Amino acid sequence: MDNESYTPRIRISDWAEEDRPREKLLLKGKGALTDAELIAILIGMGTVDLSAVDVAKMVLGAAGNNLNTLARMSIKELMKAKGIGEAKAITIVAALELGRRRKETEITAKRKITCAGDAYDEMRPYLLDKPHEEFWILLLSRSNEVMRPVQVSTGGVAGTVADPKLIFKYALDHLASSIILVHNHPSGNLSPSQSDKELTRKLKEAGRWLDLPILDHLIFTDRGFLSFADEGLL
């Protein structure tokens, strides 16, 4: 090997102490770190040829340097980046999920549902751009504030199954006062199917007996929604 052309890899441990991600966080605070440096702390170490920060930059690059895109990536997708094994991918996914839940808690503490549009806006972060159907419920307090959204089931492109027992179990466990049903149509079709109508009817009847009223059922698409209540279908 030509020694003149060989440049040894500089490890994070060789950096000035104030430039190492962990030390930088301690010295300057978390706000001083870049996204890549924060991810580097999560993954802990790099490879023989790459520092943890280099690996983190590659992970971010695969997501277009967009944290929202990164949060939607699966464990298998993250593992395509050099230096990211299953354990590191799981760590990244877990950290981003905690961030999402924190944001969810902040939002739902203030959000009050006054119309179908409010419920649609509440569900946009969870259902926008989904390629498959998912069934969610919004659990509301007595004053119609959102206690939390809960995913009930996930399915294929053409449908998903919602178990009434699970729906009311979630509501009872969280002491909800009412429920809004939400499921998405990836096709963009806003027309409710016969099974949508039948499920809504059954859940409304069960909710009446349990004193957990179903206030609405939304069909969610990326471009708009249909409200069973507004359309007189509830």
C-alpha cells in the first residue's frame, strides 16, 4: 500500500472532546447537536471504516434528511444502511416512536373535537400516505377533548377488520366518554361499503348499551373525508 495515499480513519474518540456527540451534549446541551449526532448517540458505534456520525449521516441520507420520513421507515429499511444491524435499527425506531408519543400527548392535551373536520385533522399524522387500510378510534373525554387515538387493526389495500370487543375494551380501559371511529381508504374512494355501514350500526348499538356513544365514523383519504354523522348515516 502506498503510505503517502493512505489516510487512516479518524475515530470519534480521536476528536476534540467538545466535538464528540456525548461530550458535546454534556458541555453544550442537546440543542447544540445535529440530527446526525443525536442518532450517532443512539447507535453507539460505527464500523471499521465509518464513525457513528458517518453511519448516522447515511441513515439520514436514506430518508432524504427528513426526520418525518425517517420515522416512517421500517426496521428492514433502516438495516439497508451500512453499519446498521437489527439492534441499532430497533433503537432508532424506538427513539422516534417515543418522540411521536410525546408530540401526541402534547397535542391531545389541548385538542377539542367540535366537528368532523377536527377529527380529520387529528388523524392526519397517523393516516396520511398510508398504502393500506387501518382502523383507528379517537377516545374522547366528557368535554370532547381527545384523550388519545388508538389503532385497532391494520389490513391490506382493500380492507381491514375491526373487532368490536377490542374497540370497547380500549375505551373502557381509558375511561373514555365517547368514541369516534376512523378508517382510511388508500384508493381515495369516499363511498362507504355495506360492511362499513353494518359495522357502524353494530358499534353504535353496542355503545348505546355501554353508555359509550359512537359520535361519528370517518372515512379518511389523503384529500378529504366522509363523515357518517354529517351524511346522516350514523
